[in-house]
Amino acid sequence: MSESTVIELGPRDLLVVAGLPGAGKTTMLRHAAAGLPVLDSDQVRARLGAVVPRSVPYRCYRPVVHAWHRLRIIGRAIGVQGPIVVHEPSTRASTRALLALIGMLSGRSVRLLFLDVPAEHALAGQRSRGRLVRPRSFKRHVRRVGKWREELLADRVPAGWRSVQVIDRPRAARTRLVTKLLVEC
């Protein structure tokens, strides 16, 4: 059996777990981030979905979900001590720039954990969870990840980010996120 990957989070780290929709980010975080708060747009979607009439399709309130999710990230980055774990595909350059800006303004080190999964595996992941991203939207995610993925695999850290780590699904299953203990003398 292969060794586990332990990722230590400092008290001012903002770790973004990114990858294609269906890549396995939620599954990984379920076990890897045990005990750590994770900000996920699905949390917002569930809260809004509970009050929005069932006749209103998700696509109609999706922009509100994404805006609320980003506001939660900003609020926690500024107002809460301790590391932050964010579940975010981050396939858009503008999203990555926003996260870097949030890190800069809040004094947090922004780190990236990219779950590198082929598009067909991500699509299978969507099917297995029973929630498919619209085909046109998924193709946009795949297209946007293309060049960015090559930069990540070449160990190029995006501007404003402290580090990048790329993992595949098998390694994700063996990954654990832990908080660094600060020892005071």
C-alpha cells in the first residue's frame, strides 16, 4: 500500500481544492479534511434550494449561489482565525485571481491542491453522484483547465499563490489535511 500524503495547513493558509466538476473533490474532502471547516458552494446551494420553490431550476439561482459562496470565503478569510479549506473548481482565471486577491487582502497564504482527473473520469464522477453539469458548461470547464493544467504540471505557481500541489484520484484517497500545531515557548 502506498504512503499517505499529509498536507499541513498553517494558521493563515487558504487551501483551494480545485479540479473539474466530478473529479472527486467532495469525496476527497469528506475524509481528508475531517474536523476542518470546508467552504463549498453545495452548502449554499442546499440552503437556497430549501427555500426556493422546486419549480425554479437551479440555473436561475446559480449566480446567487456562486456570489454567496465567494462572499462566505471573503468573510471567513477576514473574520476567522485558523486555516480555511475552499472547495472550488477554479477553472476560471478570474476566480483564481479573486482567490489570490482575497489572500493578499486578508494576509493569508493561498495554496492550491489540484485534483488532476481526465474529463471522462470527471464526467463518470458526475454520473455516479447523480448530478450532471450541463454539457456546454462542462466543455467550458474542460477547455479552461487545459492550458492551466499544463502550467501546474510544469510546477508554475500562479501569481499571488504560495504553492501548487497536483494529485490524482488514487493519491487523493490517501491525502489528509492537518493543521500545524504552533508551539509557544
